[in-house]
Amino acid sequence: MLGLAKRVKAKILQASTSEVYGDPTVHPQTEDYWGRVNPIGPRSCYDEGKRCAETLFFDYWRQHNLRIKVARIFNTYGPHMHPNDGRVVSNFIIQALLGRDVTIYGDGSQTRSFCYVDDLIDGLVRLMNSPDSVIGPIKIGNPVEFSMLALAKVIVDMSHSRSRIVHRPLPQDDPQQRQPDISKAQDLLGWEPSTELREGLRKTIAYFEGLLRDPHTKGLLGEGPQEMIQPSEA
């Protein structure tokens, strides 16, 4: 894709990720923090793949003056998520709506910051429309931090569910904290998220309730997220 963008003189966006920071020692995370990633761990192919892609983007910018935009996306959620994609928000919602146990890995104290999809899209559009001198990386995410246990309790409450919250062992290298410092996005893009978590969850829960009522899509759920590892990126 970088080669194609070079040939046709296009501007190109990389949807990078907060996973480039690994299990961070700096909190909240800023763009100049290099991260703390285990390069051979069970999570490393995703983390290192995104880090490698950022390297390639900046190589093309330095060597070919390619117009690049690099966004580091933090946990995103909203309607039209796949019910079995393994992300924590969809896992919790489906489990709660079906009355299954809501599965938390570890004690639930690990934190994430959840950005509603409409806010994410607004940030990406602003980044693509910014001057060519704004290349990134720029973090697009919600700086309001929630623990996994708090998220599970909110979803169970909003779903009017009788599900129990149960705990399982924490996967190796699972980040303990994740929160973006969005100062750069605010300064360069005039962007910050506007959707509060409960409002975004209300729309997302309604979407999944519709899937459960629709006989054509209910089969997508299968045995579903009950057995899935809860990833750190949503």
C-alpha cells in the first residue's frame, strides 16, 4: 500500500494502535513514549506488527516524502461490532444479554479507555484533512479511564441482566493500564471525544439486542464470547 501511494502520489493513513505501548510504564501514554513490548510473547505479533508498520510509514516519509498520517487508536466500540470478535465490550454485552457469566480476566483492576466509534471517525477525518506537516503519530482515544470490573458492572446494570461476574486467570503480558494523553490531537486537530461511556454503551447494547431478536443474525452468536480471551484492544 505504501508503494501504491508512492506511485499515485496519494496521502495514506495508518490505523495504528495503543498496543504499540505494550504494558506501559508511563501513564498516561504520550506520543513520544517508546513503549514496553515483549517481542516474543503471545501478544507480540499484533503489537510488533503495528510497530513495524509505523516504521515503514516513516521510512517512506523520510525517503520518498510520502504524505503519511499515523493514528494510534485506543479501544473503540459501538454498533456493528461483530458479536464474536473477542473484544471486551462486545464480549461483556453479549454475555450479559444472554444471561451468561460475564468473564473478567484477573481481578478486574486493569484499565482501558473506551472511545465511541463516531468520535474515532471524526478524529480520523480531521487527521486526514490536516496540513501535510501533521504526520503523527497522533493518539485518537478517550482519556477517561475505566477498570474492567467497573465496565462489567455498568454493562450488567444497563442490560438489566442477572449475569454473574466471574474471574479467570490473567493472560500473559496483558497491559495493566491504558489511557491516552490526547493533548496533541486537541492542539493540532481541535479534536476530543464527546460521547460519554454510558451513552455509547446504550447505543451499542441496543444494537446487540437487535441482533438477538433477528433470527437471521442470532446464529452469529454461537457459543460465542464465553470462551474468548479478553483482549486489551477493543
